[in-house]
Amino acid sequence: MVISENAPKKAREYLDKGYNCAEATFLALVENNASEELLKVVTPFGGGIGASRDICGIITGGAMGIGFYFGRTDPNDLETKKKNYRLTRDFLKWISEKYAKKCEDIVITDNFKGHTEVCLDMIENSVSFLRNLILTNL
């Protein structure tokens, strides 16, 4: 599977189409490889998980993107689990150094109808980082 070089811009386009931050991040990373059912699973993570303004959907969508490429199906596959956790921690470390992790600290408004410039910058930079992280570890 290849993640498009245009994935960061695609994430922003998905936001413009009305997808939430978790959906847009996830879709940009997996594009046509995700089923409708899988995309439905991502929906509740927008707006800081259920619009609660908690952990940013870019983070949860990014973690799900990592899981898409490096997740496991066998509960005894500890090496895959360790790799997935390591890559997710790498993403969390990177994002923590650049942005707030809680939606309430990023999005100023309560309506969740638009995204701030910080959100737009954050999603493009995060998808770019995730793309490189994923491709270098496949």
C-alpha cells in the first residue's frame, strides 16, 4: 500500500468536505483502502472524542492510521503489538512537542463547524509526519 504524497493536502480537503478531524486524518492515510464500515468506526473520535473537546481527533485518527498499517489480528503476536505501540508513541512525542493534545486547547469555538488555522496546520503537518513514519517502517 502506498500513501500519496498529496496525503497532507487531502486531509485538509477532507475537512473542507465536512469530515471531522479524526476521519480526515485517517482517510488521508488509508484513502481507498478503508471500507465504509471502517470509516464509521472513526466518526466518534472527532471533536476531541464525541465533541467532548478532549484528545484531538488528529491524534486518534493518526493512531488508527498506524493501526491500519501495523495492527495485529492475532492476540499472541507481541512483536506486532510492540511495533504498533512504538510507532504510536513516536507520533505522540512528535505532536506533543509541536501542538496541544486536547481539542479544547486548539479549537476556540464551541460549534465545531469550522477548524482554526492551527487545526489546518496541525492536520497537514501530522499527516506528513505520519506518512513518513509509516512508509519508513513498512
